Amino acid sequence: MNEKKLNTAVSLFVLVGMTVATALVTALKYGPADPQARILLLISAFGALMGVASTVSSANGYIVTFLFGLLDVSIYGALCLVNWKNGSSGLGNAVLHFLYFVPMQFIGFAQWRRQGHNKEGSVKARRLTAKQRWLATAVFLASSVIAYLIIARFDRSAATSFIKVAVVLDVLPLVCNLLGQMLMSTAYMEQWVFWIGVNIFSIIMWSVTLHNNPGSSYALVYVVKYSFYLLNAFNGLRNWMRLSRP
């Protein structure tokens, strides 16, 4: 199977699989839920579908990713805020999405248009230099420590713990999201390393939420969502290594 066919197969699997999984989870959780939970479930399902459309488009280097992404990050930020108000983690992600991710959709759209596209319609991707990769690593480590110290001051869970697990689960995807979005908006291949981190840490975060609150219907939707995202991120890394090849 050549590169184009493999990429198409993975993209279709993620799109169809996520749609079917979201429909099944929504149908199973919709019945016994209270009215507010039903509304949150339907909103999260729609946001999940917009998100998978965005990330698949991004893996292929298509600029339409920012249209789907705007809908996805707006909905996700709102649900993270609801999750935090209910006593679980989510504050960091809510702040991230409303104050950073939403405006970055417009910035990314403008940057990709300026970057230009190849004959396949994909953005002209590029790679960081060795020095820039070391700098990105240093920024990730320093930002993680700073973000933890800031968010831990406002966290309401496990206040007496030396290391607050809920805060760690907020900080790691938060920092990966920041760097991933920055590299995505400027069309760098290394963005996918951070997206893989985002997906792994988000799966853990929402799994913990689901374990602590089994009735949280939207948490299950996001566990499924980020599982498919993780598969797509590996495909995006593979595809962008080709797109950024000198």
C-alpha cells in the first residue's frame, strides 16, 4: 500500500470509527440521564465530531482544519469549565481553550494561507532545526513547572497532597497544547510529538473523571474521542514527515 492509500485508509477509519463510536455512546447514555446531562451529552458529541474532522484535516495539511477546530475548541472549553465546577480537573484546559485556542484558529488560518500549499492541496510543511528542538524541549519543561505552580494555588482537589495529581493532569496536556498549536499554526512537523502527548494525557484525565463519576456521560465521549485522536496523531506524524521532507 502506497503512502496516499495508507493515509486515506487511516483517515477514513478515524472519521467513520469516531462517528460510529460517538453515536453509540450517545445512544447508550442518553436514555436514563437527566435533562441537563442530556444537553451536555449532545453538545459534547457534536464537538467531538467537529474535533475529529479538524484533526484529520490537520493530519493531511488541509486549511479547513481551522473551521472545524473553532467549533471543537469552543465546545470543549465550555465542558472543561463544567467539569471543574463539579469538583474535577479541567480549569487549566478551560482557560487554555477560551483564551488561547479560539484566537489561534484565526491566526493559524492566516499563517497557513501565507505559507502556501503544494500541488496536492496540503500546506507546505517544514521542520525545526536541532537547536530549535532543544529549545522546544526546554520551553516544555520550564512551562510545565510554572503552570503547575500557578494552577496548584487555585486547585480545590487533594489540597493537602504534596503532588496534586489532578493539577498534573491539567498541566501536561495544557503545555503540550500550547506548543502543539504554536507549531501547527506555523506548519512545523514537530507539532505531532506534542499532539501525541496531548492525546495520551487527555485520555488519562478523562478516564480518571469517569472513574470518579461513572455517570459523567460527556467524559466517556472524550475518552473515545482522544483514543481516535491518538491514532490520527501517529498518522499525522508519519504524513508530515513526508510533507516536510527536503
